[in-house]
Amino acid sequence: MKKLGIIIVATLSFMGAVAAEPAVSTPTVQAKTKVSVVSKKSMSTTKYQIDQSKAKGAYAYSSSLKKKAFKLSSGHNTIFYAKSQETVKVGKKTRVYYYVKSSSNSKLAGWVWHGYLIKPILSNSQVQKLVASGQDLNPSSTILNQPSAFYSTYRSYLRKEFNMTGPLTPFNDHKARVYVADPDLKTYATKAMGVWNKALGRTVFVSGTASHHELVIDAKPSKEWDGLNDGSHLYLSSTALNDKSYMDSVADTPEIRALYNQYESVAEAYKDATNGSAEKKAYLAQGHTLYDQLIAAQKAAAPSASSYWEGVTVHELGHSLGLDHTPYLTDIMYAETSDDGFSSSVNGKYNWNLPKDPNDSRRETPTLSSRDVNRAKLGMKLGYW
């Protein structure tokens, strides 16, 4: 069985994992600036909240922006209703303002630049119900299509509910440059990068150089893991890479797991049986038969070396996107246990020691499940890449 890992270094959390959002131009009204209303019209009543991340120090105004009505920070968590809008020319610039009013506080009413308004984010109970009603560890399209304030508000909750690691590899403008230090790994890296880029519909991983990169792919000796990602380096085990027979031991199917469990049971019974007894001899013969069947099943289901190592690289790049392990064999991010003892344990929704989908075979090709892709998309929403 293959072992894949992730090492989370505490200091990496403070790295520039995501390019800063472009600064929002804050519309302010200067006393001597000429202001004129270009047009005014009604609109269907719509709920809004103030986007406090953009509206720092901003105000709502009276008509024609002649007088400040209230400071927008005082409307934190307040639901406003808008039913009219006006286009205003301020100097040489044209801006659209909505007239908003709080149903709970009549003093909170005025004209607000539309860029400061967002649709109300879901409540705690609504988010919990939404997560509970969806597929386990798989963010729904509803969760993936919320305003930015939703992700900043529920960042910790979403991280835990969907087994996310948080920022690991630094990204700039949603891209990470990858330098392949070992030429023998170039094919695996190129394929794996392409798999993620295609699935996410954008170029996330690009080729880097020895002097300009965010992530280095290299080989390193290990008998504990096949792949490991510490944020700055993605390693493949040179020990396993150089083992010509290694592919004969990595397949993981229901048949192989059943044979393995039977073999283990017979091995235990053999140890407990009386030495020299017919029972012990019978267990020995049964054990040999099961062992031969197990080896044959593993060889029959063995993936090609290229497909396997490309899959391992896809898995490790998933960690760079902020994904932790899952208990689903059909996910490329699957791990046999939530705490393997050699890499960071999963601080997620729950712990596990057995797969949640035991009737399936393990994904050991450079492909992705919908759960893999949707969690990666959530990682971008949370600012991990």
C-alpha cells in the first residue's frame, strides 16, 4: 500500500500564500467636488449587507451625496433593503448608488455606493444545514458560489468540515511556479500539473526555474512514504522509485484487502496453534495458499509505474492547494488513516482507520474525483492559493 504524506510547518502559515486583493477605490465626496444625479430609478426590493472589508471609514449619504447619513461600520451584521438606485456623476466619474434602509433601525438609511453592498451571507445554522445535507467532505456548488464575506466569516469551520490544511505553498495571483530538480521526474510533474490545471479550468501550476520558483519537486530516500510535501519541496521516494518490483505491492482493491485480512487471520491462528499439531500444519498450508493468491492479485491489479507516480505527484500537489487527506479510496487525496505517524495528522471533520468506501478500489492514476476538485476550488475561495 502506498503512503503519502504532508508536513505542515507552522511558519508557512505566515507566508504570502495568496496575492493581495487589488485595493478597492473608495468613493468619497469632497466638499468642492461637483456632484450631479444623472438618473434615478426604482428596483425590485433586494436584501444587502455592508461588506465591511471594503467599506472601512465609508459613509452612506443623503440624496445627491450632500450630507453624510451614517457610518457604514455602524451597520455591521445589519440587513438592509434596497428598492431604488441612482447614477451620480462625481467630478468626471460616474457611480451607482443604492438607497438602503434597515428594517430594525430607521436611523440607518441612506445612499450607499453599490460596491460596498453584498448579498447577505448565510447564518451559522444555515451553513451547518447546508454542509450536513451535502456529500461528505465535498463542498456543494452552493458553498462554492458565496460572496467573499462568507469565506472570511466561516473560514475555520469550512477548513475543518472539508479537511483542508490551510495555506502550504505560496501562490502569486493564484499561480505557483514549480521547478523539477530531478530530470527523471519531469514527466510525472508535467502530467500532474496538467491534471490540476485542466480540472480547475485555469493555469495554477506553471514551470519554474532553479532561481524562480515556489515549489521544488525532487527525489529523496524513504521507506516510510512514497510522496511528501512540506510546502516548499515535494519529494518522491527514490527508494521506491528505484525498486523494480515496487509496483507489484501497491495495488489496493477489495479482493486484495479481503485476501490480506484472511491471511492475517490465518497467520494469527497459526501462531496460537500447538506446535507439531495437524491444526498448525493446516494453517501453514492455508497461509501459503492465501499468500500466493494475494501476490497474484497484487500483480494482476498493479498500475504502470508512470501512471502510479503521476498519481502520487497529483496527490502531493493537492496538498499545495490546501487539501488534506480523506478516507475515500476513490479520491486521489485518500490516506489509509487520519494519523499515519510520520506526517501531520488530519485536523479535520473526524478521524479514521478504515476507508469509507471499502467496496471500491483505490485511485492510483493521475485522475481526480469531484470531491478532489471541489475541495481545491474551496481552497481558492479560502485564500489558500
